[in-house]
Amino acid sequence: MKLKRAPLALSILSSIALLAACGSAPEPTVEQTPKETGDAFVARVNKTFADQMPEATSAAWLSQTYINEDTARVSSASSERSLTTLNRLVEEAKAVEGTPMSEASQRAVALLKLQTSMPAPRDPAKLKELTEISTKLEQAYGAGSYCTGEGEAKTCRDIGELSEVLAKSRDPQAQKEAWEGWHTIAKPMKADYQRFVELVNEGAREMGYENAGHMWRSGYDMDPAAFQQETDRLWGQVKPLYDQLQCYVGDKLVAKYGEQGKVDGKYLPAHLMGNLWQQDWGNLWDFLQPYPGAGDLDITSALQAQRDALYGEKVAKLGSGASAEQLVGAAREADLAHAKQMTQLAESFYTGLGMPALPESFWTKAQFIKPRDRDVVCHASAWQMNPDASDVRMKMCIKPNEEDLTTIYHELGHVYYYLAYKDQPPMFQSGAHDGFHEAIGDTIVLGMTPSYLQSIGLIGSATVSEEATINAQMRMALAKVAFLPFGLMIDRWRWGVFDGSIPADQYNKAWWDLKAKYQGVAPASSRGEEFFDPGAKYHVPGNTPYTRYFLSHILQFQFYKSLCDAAGHEGPLHTCSYANNEAAGEKFWAMLQKGQSQPWQQTMKELTGGEQMDASAILDYFAPLDAWLKEQNQGKSCGF
Ligand code: X8Z
Ligand code: ZN
């Protein structure tokens, strides 16, 4: 995740270089106060962002890794300063708009207003209120836990523990309780969120947008209305594949749970999907795998066994007289050592492509596992702390399972983007668009074929058979295809909230209408307006735009295909691994280095040869599974 776009930055030197590159500005006459040229203005903006960045990122890091009132105060104050500065610069930019300046400066000026996803009102009191609400919402999510019982008997479970129930328990009652339990944390957020919407809309309007959603859609080097249509077009391309998967899975749920396996005979029940938000169905592998035993893909068991072995070694060293406290300490040490080991594994994929090793400070400053002594935001994120990217971090609460392993690859994708574009001026230190940023690590994950997994010792053997292929495809589809409509619906909801077509007294109804429409998912019992279910998903209280993930799930297959071409792969797309291929690595790195310095269409062209986002690569990849699903679903009543 990109930071809440606390402005990014680079060095003063590069700002001066930018200044020297200009030359088209008119000489000021003697009588006039010298007017700042567009190029000089952009250089000043870059320097301002560079100067602010370390303090702003440290304040945000603290408020997410030590949740308390003090860090909330410091973080809100810091974001108040950054947003006030941004508003001032946006105002000052008007003086240079339309005057002669370099192409790069023109682009920078056009991008200035989009430096935050939280446009703030000019009124200082409202701006302050907005930063406080935003910190409060994010910390409330991070500290969220579900408690039952009273007094001595009171027990609380956090997001990790509740997620574990959905992943592992197959008792519908226990799953429903865990799912509903987590959603209780969001109820108190509703009033704050409503106010948040009013405030960001005011900020967006003052910057010349219709509302905050319109502003979000304006960040794609194309007309915002055309962008919205683009997302519809892409969804139209992949929907038939999703529908097949939804039908197959619904059937399996009914086979497992009987009538409770579907809601109203067609929807997937929200609490039975192995994930709090039904965005990834991989945890249901035990009863969804097409051919049990065809190809061993149980990565979670392998990781768990590695971690347990580390723990065993530490316990053995302690000897038979170890105290309970020492054993707890040994478990913590094993958790941390193993989490770092998982991260090194991910790093080795990147270095295998010729990319640099992570800086030493990454290993001491990142948060790998959940601290025991305080609340933190466990939702995974990657951080560029300073303009020269000498301090880059990841923040996770890693557990030894497949989902977290792939999330590490995802986060390192962000980190490698930071490292690659560090020499761009601050204004261009960003993804070609936000979907690109989200797609990097996932493109790496697509290169983790069964034979690669075998080569790194995570699976015993990479079976080659048609059945093993379908198994491997299903494993990928439960993560990637299941995600697609979820990636779309979150911002369909927020765009409606921001433009007023979803009023506050219909927040929850609209949420579930969209979940039904796009995902074919429904809650087991009714969720009225007393709930605020959107708040139970990090990106809503965290105010992270979400369409980026939908785009990423299309783009990563396009990127994968290009890297496979660069690696000289022949044969079906899904069999390609470009691991350790330096030609693929060079092509990837060249794209990352461009950052946001040019329209994404150009960057796309340089990597893929085309200028459009397009779903043909993902469809090509899943062609074997698609054919198989159609056969399985024949004669069944599909559709929702
Ligand atoms: O939020 C994330 C990353 C951080 S950018 C862990 N993702 C989305 C989510 O968890 O909802 C990655 C996939 C989708
Ligand atoms: Zn991400």
C-alpha cells in the first residue's frame, strides 16, 4: 500500500537539476517583481515534499505501530501540516498554469492536486477535524477486537484470530460468530465516516472536482468518465470466467453444508468463504480442490513445519528444565526468525532477476510479527520513509501460511518500486498509476509455478499431469479470479457514497446490494443500517482507494506475459516461470524506474507493446480451468 500519500520527495540536488533544465521562461523586466517560472515552482514543490517526507512518514509509522492517543495526536498534526502545505501549493500553482515550462513540469503541475487521496477543506478548523477523524478511524480499525464474556471470563479475539477461525474451522456456527464478531468493530465508525465523506468532498470541490470519487477517478491520464467505462469494459471481459467459478464453488458449498451452503439458493454465504470479506477463497482448498492428491500444493503445512522446526531447535537448546516464560520467548524468537526467513525467500526472487538486495536497515526497521505489548495496524503495507529510499520498510503481522507468504511478495513489489524510482523527482516517485504499484509483487507471485515452488523446497514434487494442472490453476483462481468483483465493488460503493447517490441511511444496504450484484455473495442473516459493514474492511477506514487492486489483477497477467516473452518462454502461458531470468528482470526494472514520470500508457507500451489494459492475458492464463469449469457446471443452475 502506498502511504496515505504523505508527499513523496527526493533531494535538493535533483530539484536544482530540474531548475537548470528549464530555459523557456521569459526574463523578468527590471520593474517587475521577478515572477517564479513554472519550472522553478515545480522545483520548489519537489524540495518541499522532500523536506516534509521523513517527519510525515515517521509520524504515520508511529501511529500505526504504536496505537495510542499520543501517536494519534502527532500523526494528525503532521498530516495537518502536509495537507495545509499541499492546499497552499495547489493555490500557488494557478499562477504558473498555462505559462511556458518543460513538459515534465507541466505534468508535475497537473499531478499536484492528486498528491493525496484525502483532499482537505481550506478552512483550517475543518482540515484539522478531517485529519483527526482519519487517524481515529485507522487506529480504531487497527485496535479492533471482538470480546465475549464478562469480568474474569472476558476473552477478546483480534483480526488474526478471527481470520484463523474462518480459514480453518468448518463449523458454520463458529464461522458465523467469528464473521459477525469482527463486523462489530465497525459499528461505531459510521458517524465518523459520514463526516469524513462531507469533509473530503468539500476539499475535492475546492480543488475543482465534483466530489472525492471524481477526484480519485481523475488520476489515470485519461478522462475520468472514460476511466469508469474502462473498468466496466474490463469487468465485462472477465465476468464469464468469474461466473463459472462462483457456480462451481456454490455447488461445493452445498455439498459440504447442505442448504446452508447457499443463501436464497444462489448466493455464496459471507461467513463460509474462508475470508472475512470473501475476497480470496484459497482457504477452502480442502474441499474445493478438484483432484485431491494430484500435485501437492500444501504450502501452508510446509511453512508451519519450518517454523515448528525452528521452535524445536530453540527448545532443545533450553534443555528439559525450561520455564514457561522461556518457552514463550522461544516461540516468539521462532516466529520472528521464520517470518524473516519467509521474507528472505521473497527477496531472493527479486535478486534472482538481477534486482538489488534490500538495504540492511530494512531488516532492523520493518515490523515482521505482531508485537505483544501494544495495538498495531496489522494490515500489511510497504513504506518509503525518505526521498532517497535509503529507509524502506514493510509492516506486517506475518504468520506461517501461504496467504502471508504471497502478501510478503506483494509488499516487496512496492518496496522494489520505491528502490527503482528513487532517482526520479519526488513528484514522479509513484506508480505509473496506482494499479501498477499493486501489480508488481503479484506479477512475481505468478512466476511461482509448482516447479519453482519445488525448487525452493516448499512442495515435495511438481507433478505433471492434466489433473495437477487443473489443481494448480484452481489454486491460483481461488485467489485471483475470486478477487475480481470484490476489487471492483468497494469503490463502486465509495463512488456512490461520495457522489451522494448512496445516502448515509443506505450505506449498508447499498454495500450488500453491490456484493450480491458483483460477487454473488450474501450475508446469512440480514444486515440492517445499525451495522456499518464497509468499515470492517481496512481500506474504508484507512481511506485507500480500491479500484487499483481490480486493475492490478488484470495488469499483473499482462506484465507476466511480457516478462515470459522476454524470458523466451514457449508454450501455454500458465506454464511459464521467469524466475532467475535476467532479461525479464531488466525489462521489469526499466519499467519500475520510470515511476510516474510519463503517462502510464507509454510505460505500458514500453513493457507490453500495447497501450491498453486488457483482460486477454488473464483469460489466456486460465483457459484450461475455464474449459474444465464449463464441463463441471454443465446442467447446473448457475447465475446470481
Ligand atoms: O491491501 C492489500 C495489500 C497492501 S497494498 C496487503 N491488498 C488488498 C487487500 O488486502 O484487500 C492486496 C490485495 C488486495
Ligand atoms: Zn499493495
